[in-house]
Amino acid sequence: SYELTQPLSVSVALGQTARITCGGNNIGNKNVHWYQQKPGQAPVLVIYRDSNRPSGIPERFSGSNSGNTATLTISRAQAGDEADYYCQVWDSSVVFGGGTKLTVL
Amino acid sequence: QITLKESGPTLVKPTQTLTLTCTFSGFSLSTSGVGVGWIRQPPGKALEWLALIYWDDDKRYSPSLKSRLTITKDTSKNQVVLTMTNMDPVDTATYYCAHFSTVTTYDYWGQGTLVTVSS
């Protein structure tokens, strides 16, 4: 079965740029979606199909996907961006990554 | 606007069958390209996809749980039902239903419902 690998945690200084990676075999050939989940809340879609932002998601959130790695980039990180982030693809079934906890210092 | 809400028991005993209902508004499950899926999350752990039903009644299941899951829809009631048989304590989790679009994937989620499996 297809596996997605995410770092357990990423830290970023307030106002700086955070990058969260999602690794998978030839993931560049798949559509990658990203979700943000804050404690006690349901996930929120922040990026779909590699680099598209749903309405209401700040432009600070962007995504890219190539080769074996997809990346969620959060520019000018804010305290409110602290959350768990999950990548997701479709490979005969829906697959989620293990999640990355983003800490804003 | 699109909203979804999960309902069902908060506590089930081992070996019992869990039945969860997702009641939604703001869209029709007869619209091409639309679906409703179920995803769960054990306490402190990652998201795990369970099942998806499409507008045309096509159904997809997690390979590892397929033998235990059934997903159905009632378009007239705007509801999707998930049943999971032979529940075990490891199935303790928050269960979410979510609106699915072939364009934007799981773009709207319910608030989730915590199901505890214990005798």
C-alpha cells in the first residue's frame, strides 16, 4: 500500500516561513491535498491539488509537488497557524500522512 | 452553506455493530462529482480514511477495513450511513463525515463524534 511520510514536528519563528514536507514514491504524479487541524477541531482543507487554495484560506499558504516530495509552505507564520498538518493523496484508496505538528516560536 | 453533522452512539461494546449517520445540508448527493466520506481519528493519532460514497452510488472502502464497513446513502433525507461490524477497543476514535468533490476533495467536514468501544 502507498505510504506518505511526514516529519513529526516542525518549528518556525514568528513571521518566518515554515515548510512541511510529505514524501511518497513518485508523489509528483499524484494530486496532493493538505489539511490543518487545530486541537479539538475538525480538519480544514488548506491546499488541494498540490497548490490550490480554497476560498478563505490566506495567500500565505502555498503548496508544491515534484518528484518524491510535496511541500506545504506557510509564509509569515502566525501564532494561529500552530496546528497539525496532514497531507493526503488518492492511490486506489485515500491515504493520509502521519501528520506534522507545527510550532510557532 | 454546506454543513455536515455526525450522529450515533458514543459508547459501544466490543463485538457490537456501530451505526453512524451523517446528516448534511447545502448540497445534493445526486449532483455529479459529489460524494460523502468517513474518516476517523483515534485519540492523539493520525487521520484514517474509512469509506466514500459517490453521487452515482459508487462506493469505495479502506482496504484494511473493507470487510467490516458498509456505506449507504438516502438522497431524499440528505443522509449517509456508515456501519462498522465487530467493534473493538482499538476502534475508539472520533469519526468524521466530510463532503467530497472530485475537484476539491474533502472540503467540508462535520464536527466529528467520539465513539468509545468498551465493555
